[in-house]
Amino acid sequence: MRLLTALSLGCAPEPTPTLRPPADVSLALRSPVDGDWGCRGANRSPALAWEALADAPFAVLVVQSQPEDGGPPRLHWSAWDLPATEGLLPTGIRPGQAPPIQGLASDGAVGWSGPCDAPGTGLRLRVEIWLLDAPLKAPPTLELEALRERSAPHVRGLGLLQIGPTDAISGP
């Protein structure tokens, strides 16, 4: 399993005397990178694990892909108001299953929409987690930038996992 700690994701507010900077949070993939995720396979959301924070009981997850050829990023999943204290999300979260609230993917569908890129195309996935101190209570139609803005004042921890075309990641 591969862990990567947080980077600044552009969604956290600037620290003030009353607001500390967000903590770095470890985030790990708990399912193999394989056809099970993709639109040509079972099209199931991946299992993820993260370090829970006592003051951040809610989470937001964002999964995007960036083709190596420089094409535009695609949003495969956004999900929020996820209970974060357990630090684990199982594979295969279905559209409409709550919690979490699931947003619109780039293809216009609510819920997970796996990549359709053929193997060897250089696809890179970016998985973000934002640990929050309050639920967002936002509708599934919320756009990604609005989700970032709404989350910003509540971010207490950030995690990032980037998966490239040659990464060999396997489940537990």
C-alpha cells in the first residue's frame, strides 16, 4: 500500500490567530488499481483509508484524472458529509447511497464514474480528502469549485494520493 501525505490543495483558508493551518493527513488506497474501477469494468468506487482527526468528524473526497497528454482533467467522483472518524471507506459506494452525499461527475451522472481510458494511455488519478469540522449539507448538484469554497472555512486536515500509470498498488 502506498501512502502520500497532504499537499496544499487550494481549498484551505489562510491561517489566522483563531484558525490553525490544516493538518497533513495520510491517505491510502485499499483496493487494487484495476479494471474494477473503470467504466469498462464493474465501475466501482475504490476503497480508501485515512488518518482520522478528533476535531474533524466529516470528510469530502474528490477523485480526478489528468491524462498525460495534457487534456482537461475529468471529475470521477466528489462525495461529502462522509463520516470521517472511522477513517475507512469501502469499495463500491452506489449512486444515491448516503452518507456520503455524492456529486455530479464530468459525465453528468451522480456518484462514481470510473475512468474509461485504455491501459497504457498515461492516465493519472488524483485522490483528495478534506477533513472538516462541520457537515456541508450541500445538494448533489454543487459544482466542484463551489464545493471547495464551501469547505474552506471548515478544513482541519488535507490528504492527497496520486496514482500514475506505472504504480503497482494492491489491496491490503
